[in-house]
Amino acid sequence: AFTTATASLEEVCFQGRHLAMAVALGVSQLLFFVVGLPALLLYFLMRNRRHLQREATLTRYGLFYGAFKDSRFYWEIAVVVRKVAIVGISVFGQALGPRHQAQLTLLILLVCIVLEIAFQPFREKSPRHHLLPRLELCALLVEWFTMWSGLVIFTSLDQGSTGSVELLTVLVMMVNIAMLLWLVVSLIRER
């Protein structure tokens, strides 16, 4: 059930050289980058959680927690987990089929939206700092809407319906362009 886009005609999958490379490169990279580095970051942040405002701690690790409230110093790990989960579904979920992949992705995005609203992780020192949580939440909502629309379009095309496809396509384009313009204008205004 492989397509030419996902299969090499010269290598038998998970045998011989392919298996050796998958284990040596794939598993080691997963363990190091996907699990190891976030775990190491969490360890350093947990170890220094009582000293987050010290200059040395801010200089070393501030990039990872500076935008978050002291009580939510670990939130970058939540962002990493979200990204890893989405990429994992994309890479390893092909056997599920596009509908189930999209549904799982929608679920992950919904959980992230709810957590973002419930925990309000961003530090907001002044009215100018209200922008970052709004941008983050709106970006998640746009991602959710884009994925939901893609699922509806995919289903509609299977059923031969084109009216909703055209409408949703235009709507998704407009929403994504609006989000991009908001991000660019916000960046220019802050610079």
C-alpha cells in the first residue's frame, strides 16, 4: 500500500541497510532531539525554578521561559509536546488515513486551545504584553479552523459536493491571510 512518494523502489523497508539506518539515525535522533533535549531543558528549568529572575539563570535559559509567568516557567515544554504530537501524527499516522489523522490533530489543537485559555501562561506586565497571548490563541484557532476546513473539504470531495469546497477554500485563505497580516503588522509596530 505504498505510493511512489513514500517508497523507494531500490530498498526493501525495514530490512538490511534500511533497518540499520532507521535504527541508527531515526531512533537515535528521536531519542536525542525529540525526547532528550526537551527533558534536559525541563530538568534545568526545574532545578532553577526558585532562581528564575537571577541574571545568570535569565541569561542561560531565559529564552525558554522569559515570556511566561513564573508559575508557568515550563510552558515551552507544552509547546514542544504539541509540535512533536502534530509532527508525529503527520509522519507516523499515515496508516490511520487522512480522516483519522485530521481528527487526531483537531483533538490535539482543541486540547491546546483549552489549556491556553485555562492556564494563561504568558506574563503580561503591561497592556503591550497582552498581544502575545492573543496572537498565540488566535494562531491556534486559525490552525484548528484550517484543519477542520480541510477535513470538511476532503469529505465533500469524496461525496462530489463542490459548493462548500469553494466557499471553505476562500474562507480559509482569507482567515490565514488576515492572521499573517496581523502578525506582520504587530511585528512592525513592535520594532
